[in-house]
Amino acid sequence: MPEIIKGKSVDGQALGVDWKKNRRTLVLAISTTCHFCKDSVPFYQKLGATGTDVKMVAVLPQSVTEAQQYLTGAGVHVDDVKQATLGALGVRGTPTILLVNDVGVVTDVWVGRLQPDQETQVLTALGKKIVGG
């Protein structure tokens, strides 16, 4: 599978995600064994804590049960948890955040441990109000 980039379609059926119903979906492609993902937990908590019309779906290579335990333990709230091979999504490294529109097309991609300015870009793309910088 080629690397996921802006403008690429993501197979919602393979993931079990209804893009149309969600309108906009933030896909967190992470792993329980990735230290950059662990480092990013405070940002993921912030993403899950502020209300927007964007659905958050965590996609991990681990089992859904293990993934849910990991996210709950980390205090990260998501709308759905899916198990998938990240390579099948076109994700080359974790963490990767994808913003997907209502027809399954990626409108934004962020890869790796995000710097504060990149975190702001994500929040802005989601239409979240930046509180306290």
C-alpha cells in the first residue's frame, strides 16, 4: 500500500468506519508499544476533551481490548477503537494523525511526535478553540 498523503482515499469499509455519518473523522494511528505515542498522550487527551463535530477513531495494530485498556489507562477519550495493520492504511510510522472528510479522503496528515506549532495546526484544522496557548 502506498504511503497515505493528503488527497488519498481511505477505505472506510476495511476499517469499519462510516465516513459519511461522521462528516469529519480524526484517525489516530498509534501503537501501545510506541514511545512517541506515549509522549503524545497529553495532546491526545486535549483532542478528546474538547467538543467538536469531529469523530475520533483510534486505529492500533493491537487487539481492540488491549487498545481500549491502553487508551483508558492513558486518559484518552475516542469515539471508536479499531484494530488494523497500520501498513494497510498506508501509515509508515506511529503516531500518525489523519483528518478524513465525509467521502473518505484525507484532508490533512501529521506524522510523528508533534511540536507545539503542529499541535496548534491540528487543533485549528478541527476548529477547536486554542485555550491557554
